[in-house]
Amino acid sequence: MSTSEAEVTVADAPGAQRFEARIEGELVGFTSYVRDDDQVIYQHTVVGPAYEGLGIGGLLARTAVEDGRRRGLKVTVTCPFIKAWLTRHPEYQDDAE
């Protein structure tokens, strides 16, 4: 299967405390978080096995970090996937620890 970012939608699901990635309405991945008025902690990223390697995890990571930046929050990352993503995308490293 191949996909593109245009086919993947990522949206904040605050009730579930996560960003969800969907393709044609089907949940294919998520990044969980804990957020308050000052800080957001990104804890875990999951992408369904059938969708690994398609860039969905990176799209979730970028969306999450950009959301924290936009909200003016301190971004803390405990998720190993997002930590590795930040290493590959130094333009976002100033926004997260």
C-alpha cells in the first residue's frame, strides 16, 4: 500500500488526549499526550502495522510538536519515536526537550 500526506488526516482528539491519524475515516495511528496550561508531554506513538513506513508517524510527530509550539507550551517528549524524529528534524529541536 502506498499513501501520501494528502490522504492522511491528523486531528487533535482532546477527549482521548491524543492526535489521531486517519485514512478515509479509519484510525491508523495516534500520538498520546498529557496537556495543561503550561506544558504538553508526548508519551507514545502508535501506527498500525499495515501502515508503518508510510510517513504517518512522522506526520503525527510534526503535527504534535507544531501544536505545542502554536499553543506556546513547554514541549516535553518521553515517546522514543518522537525523540528519534526530533533528532532527524533539528528545525524542531528548540521547541522540545
